[in-house]
Amino acid sequence: MPPQFLDLPPELILSCLANLPRVDIDSCVKCGNRLLHGIIASSVLLRYLREQELAGVEENPSLPWALGISERLAKLKERETAWQNFSGLSTHSIALDFVPTGIYELGSDIFLVGNPADPLTRMSTGVKYVNTSPASNSTPSEWGEVKADKPVIDFGTALEEHDLLAMVTYTPYDTDPQMASVDVMLFSLSTGAPHPLAANPTLHIQDVQVDHGHPYTSLEISGTTLALSLLYWDYDERDCDTLHIYNWTSGEARMEPYGVYNTGLIFLREDLLIVPDTLGAQLDILYIPPADDDLPQFVQSCLLPAMKPDTIIHDIQCRGAPNPRAALRRTSRAPFLPRPSDAIILLGLQVASETDIANHILVIHRPTLLRLLDAAAPPEGKGLEWAAWGPQCTRWLDARDVSMRYITTTVGQRLVTIGRDAPDVPAPIRVLNFNSRDVEAQRGSGAPDGPHATVRVVEAGTLTPEGFEEPIVSLIPFVETCSRELFDYGAVLINDENILGARFGERNVESIVVHHIG
Ligand SMILES: *[C@@H]1O[C@H](CO)[C@@H](O)[C@H](O)[C@H]1NC(C)=O
Ligand SMILES: *[C@@H]1O[C@H](CO)[C@@H](O)[C@H](O)[C@H]1NC(C)=O
């Protein structure tokens, strides 16, 4: 008889098992073989892999890991406990000894802002950035700068995947001051030089009349795809408001500019882009094929709940971090990196009636929505009714009293908030964790509140957000950690290892306090 799998030496069996997803290992346990059961039960490696999967993180592959597996497992558990209990904090401040402009971005380990405005144009001409985690010998907390030497209206990044910083510039022509050129300049963050993977380091997007004003933009990058929306809110006609899809490495446009009504965009997967349609109150899903020759196309629409008459969605901002990525080229020093496939997506909706403007937060559970879209039939006419996808894939949050100043409030499966009035009446920081394993564990343990925070499960619930017709059901529960200490921040932000509290001056951010959690 040829040798069977179970005739292999135990260490080889273990190496094979280590490549299986958790469900398959569970099946091996259930199949009742004692040898297999013994190997699985006694393996720290399998426990460590399982814990990573359950926590929605992966080990940082670029760290020189000196620890053994059981120590890494302990470190991961320690990290999860610290986030849940708001413990294990060290705190340091980042001073801004310059006046930034309002454009900003938060990477897995760095904070980026527009550099001081040019006095003539009152716009940034580049981007300054600083490390957020505590300084070490290898990464001192000094500001770096990348200069475009042109007026910059916005920027976006793909730092972990490509070390890429993309700036959107707006330059009136010397020869024809009535016209301006809108371009995207592609830089390598670490060198400040044009990005080596870009065949052409400047993408010329369009020429536009200066009387249209500056566009509002959103720029998202995943893989070789760069998605850019340009909306001229100050120009009444609104016929120049468009979405552009580029292969940023070849410099080629992937499709004709497409008319849109909303600025925000977000990748659901590397080949799927969510394009919110505020007029239609729906989320359109654009499929971007993996080969340049095939045209992107809209494949599905997910309808939002019915709105009251005379109420409109004014604006939808989007955020999900980390972005879907094909590779990791530049990583932080964090031991564990949140996995893009598990990361929640945050939509900040601004809803306007004749008398009032209200903000709402809609959290989308990315893996659940992807599963549902895979199973859903292609759209016939209208797309997916809210009831067919919304309750099971989303969570609505009451954002009436929440600071919506920054949208960079989510990483992995966590979302961080602080009260809108916190600068006047200090308020707790709340961390909402949508990881289902953690919800179950918290439900089961009834763990007592810790010294730094109170922790509770917020179960499925119903909310009638202002401007909407009917109560909205959200089936996704979460764990809420509410700090005991109160803070006066104007906004809180979150990245891989930290919660950042921002204080604002008259207009722009003045200082940042970093609560390092790990
Ligand atoms: C984008 O362009 C690069 C360089 O020309 C090419 O290798 C790559 O396949 C293109 N990407 C897609 C999605 O076609
Ligand atoms: C948080 O702290 C409490 C009390 O100190 C403890 O019982 C609990 O296990 C901790 N939670 C986690 C997730 O470790």
C-alpha cells in the first residue's frame, strides 16, 4: 500500500495543517482520528495561526521576529486585551510647529498633512508626514516632507502596498489663466522622488475653466488601480463632476470619465469599487477587471433605506483601512497588521432636509457584503433592495452627537468615536469592535469592567435615523469599550497601533496626542 498522509512524520503533518483555514482544521478535529487530534491539540503554531485569523490580523512579515511562537501568541493576546480594555497605554504628543492646510490622511503608522499654504494661492504645495507610534532608534519622530511644488488640492496613499503618495494638483496655465490643469503626481513616500513603478509620474486628468472653482476630490488606490472623483461643488452646472479610473503604473485611463454626484469612494475588494450615488440613494458597485483590455462596468447597486420626502443625501464620505492590497512593500513596525479582507467600511452620511442637516454613520461588514454579492443574482433593473442586504451587512449608528470632523476613524474591525462637544465638555473615547469572536467572548464572560474602561456588548438593534422613513434594523452586534478617562479632543483617529486625539485651532489641527496601545 502506498504511504498515507497519516504515515508522514508528525512534523510534516503539522506543516501541512498549518496551511489550512480554521474551518478545515476544525473538520480534521471532528473526523475522530486520534493521531490528527493529538497533533492539532498540542500544536502552539496552530493555536497561534487560529488566534490571528480570529483576531482579523496577520503577523507583520517584515519584522525580525526574535520571539518563539508561544511568546508571539501571548503578545497577540496581550494586544487584543489592551484594545478591549483600553489598557497598556503609553502617551506622547506630536506638535505641529507649522500651520498645515486642511487636507490630511492617516496611514497604518503615519499621519500626513498638507504643508503650510503658499501665501499667494493659499494652498499646500506638498505633504508633511510624521510617525505616529512612539519613536525608536530606527524611526525617530521627525517630520518628513514630499514636495510637488504645485498647488495641491488633495492627496491619497497606498503606502503599505506601494510606498505610494499621490497628490492631486491644480495649476492655472500661464498661457491661459482662465484654464487650469488637474493632474495626479505619483511619488514614492520614502524617497520623495517620482514613483519608480509609474511609467509616467504625472497623470494629466483634465483641463478645466478656473471659474468652476477647485474640485473636491477623493482618491483611492488598490493594486494598479487609481480611482479619482472630481466634483466642482461651487459650479452650478455640475456637468464636470466625474469619476476617473486609471492604471497608475501604465498611466492609461481604464474608462471614459463617468458622471457622479458624490465625492467619496471606497474599494470593497481590489477589483470592486463602491461608488455611492447620493441622488439615487444607493451604493453602485463598479467591477474593475484584472486586465487592462476589459472595461470596468457597474455590476450591482445596493439600495439605501427609503428616505422621507423632501430629504436628500447631501454627501457620503467613505473609509476602510487597510485598503485591499496585493502585496506588502512598506510595513509599519507593528507586530500585527489588520487584514484588509476583514476590515469594516465606514460611510459618513450627511442627510439634508429643508430645515436641518443630520449626520449618520453606516458601518458595512466587508466580508458579509462580499459573500452576499457573490451569491446575489446580477441586477435586474433596480438592484438590491435594502431589506435584501442591509440588515445583515450593516450597522447604523447614531451620529447626532459624534465628532465627524475626520473620517479616518476606523482600522480593521474597530471604529473610534468621541462626542462632538468634547472640546467644551470632556468626553470618553469609545472603541467599537465589530469582531464577532470578541462579541461572543464578551457575551459569554460577563467580564467585570476594568480600571480603564467599561466594556459591553451592543446587540442587534433598531434605529430611525433622522431623514429616513422607517426604523432601520441592524443585525450586527459589537463590543463597545468606553474609556473612564475623559478627553477634550476635537476628533479621534485610529491606526494600526494607536488612537490619536486631535486638537484644533481656529481652522486646522494644532496638536495630536497619541495613545499607543499596540
Ligand atoms: C497596468 O499596467 C501595468 C504596466 O503596463 C501592467 O503590467 C498591468 O498588467 C496593468 N494592470 C492591469 C490591471 O491591467
Ligand atoms: C479586561 O479587564 C477585565 C478586568 O480587569 C478582565 O477580567 C478581562 O478579562 C479583560 N478583558 C479581556 C478581553 O482581556
